[in-house]
Amino acid sequence: MSIRLVAIDLYRLIKEVETLEKKIEKAPFDKKEALKDQLRRLKTERDRMRRMLEGKKDSL
């Protein structure tokens, strides 16, 4: 995967995390756990993409 595609995917994940965090703030208590689980998975994927991008930049 090229650096550009990784960066685009990382940007998308960052925006999704921000959106979900705002959604969690406004969500009713009974929905928060499911949303927090989804947020945890998104953050893991975001961090993985960030490390991938850093690795690609280091190899240049």
C-alpha cells in the first residue's frame, strides 16, 4: 500500500474516532458500552495505520 493510501485511510479513521467520541458523549447510558467497544476497535485500527505510515516514512 502506498504512503498516500495509508495517509488517506489514517485521516478517515481519525475522523471516525472523533465522530464516534462525540456520539458517545450524547448517547444514552444503555448504548454507551457498545459504542465504546466500537471506539476501542477504531482506535486500534487508527494506531495500526499510524504505525504503518511512520514505518513507510522511515524507509524513505
